[in-house]
Amino acid sequence: MTFCNETRRRDISRWHVFILAVLLLVLSGIAYRVFAFRLRSVLGTPINLPISLSDFPTEIGNWTGRDLPIGSTTKEYMEKNFADDFISRRYVNSRTNAWADVYIVYCSSRPGGILGHRPRVCYLGHGWVHDSTEPSQFISRAGRQIPCLLHRFHKPAPTYDQTVVLNFYVLNGQITTDESDFSSPLGRRPNIAGDPARYVAQVQISSVVENSIRTAAKEITDLILDYLPDEKGEVRSQILEVRNEISEVRDQKSEVRNQERKI
């Protein structure tokens, strides 16, 4: 009798383990499908900046910018693989005739995806030959010390083109030139929460003359940083826009009062 009871208890215990295993399998399947759906939703929908980079000023001091065309294949690759927002413009200085191409990419849904667009990867893929890369820095108009990398490339015969590329990244509001800061598995993980303050942005300013890119970088970088969330997730350009709207409302009220007094 005792033997039968023990056998029955073992059978019941095995049945409980089987039910638990099936339940865990079902729950894990549901969790996986929910996660996969959420992941596809995040990766398929760009995470928008509070103010789009397309609204970035085309008139900055003596510099006037116009959008540069981006090849459909390149644009499709960028949007599919890492770019939530970007602009590509050529700015020309009306006083000196110097020019510089300004390229800004904001990557939030998959921050680490921007690794595929490093200058030493992208330029080589377009037929350029890498000559050198050196760490450098410049002082912005607001007095910020900005670290950067200067990349030099050339194209062989018959074109013999040359270009200098100033490049740095903004990682969650902090400037860096070290790609290892966001190339780890942790840094490459998808932004499931859809937080626009978790991102990597690439700032790239290029021209044939180093002085042109340094002058443009000095004038333009502060504005670029104003369009990207800082380490607290705040966007200064948005704050300034709200302040301007408040100021305009105050001016309108003041004008109405003056007109009423005249009446």
C-alpha cells in the first residue's frame, strides 16, 4: 500500500512538472511574440526629434545653405538601417566664398546602426582613398571646446579630388569621437522605449580646404547641438521656439493695448 502511494505521488509530481513546463513554454511564446511585435513597430517607425532637422536654419551669419540631393539608393539604405532624421546641405559664405558640406544624422530607434556610416567606411565605399585620420578640436562660437576627428581622403586618377572631413558624434547629449562608446552590444540594442533622448547623432562637415570646415564648424555647431536632446532630454531649440512664441504673443497684446489707447 505504501509503495502504491509513493508511486501515485511521483506520478502526480511528474504531471505537475509537465503542466508547468507547458505553461512556461506557452508564456515564453506569448512574451516573444509581444516583444517581436514591439520591436518591429519600433524599427519600422522613426523616432522623431521635437523639432525636425529639416527646420535647421539655412541662413547662419554669412553662411547660406541649400539641400544637397542624396541618391535614392543611399537614402533608402539610411532610412532602412539607421537614420531617423538627417539633413545634407552645402553652406556657402557670402563674404569669403568658402563652402562646406554639412551632414547631420540622428539615429535613435537603432543607435548603433550609425556605425555603418563612419567616414572610413562610407568614403571608401564610394571610391575614396583614405590618407590620414587625426584627433583635433575647435572652439564653437559660444566658447565650447569640441573634440573631433579630421579625416583626409583623395580620389585617384583621373579625378584627383581631395576632401577633408571633420567628424564627431553626439551620444545622448554628450560629444564623443570614440565609436566604442556606442558600438558595444548594450549600445547597439534597439530603443524599445522610443525615447528620443537615447540616440547617436553624427555631425560631419567636409570641404576641400581645412580652414573652410573649421570656420563653418565654429559658426554652425552650437545650433546643431541646440536641435539635439541634451543629457537631460531637453531640446534648447524647442525651448527657444516656445519663448519666441510667448514673446510674439506679448508683442501682439502690447500692440492691441496701444491701439486701444489711441482710440
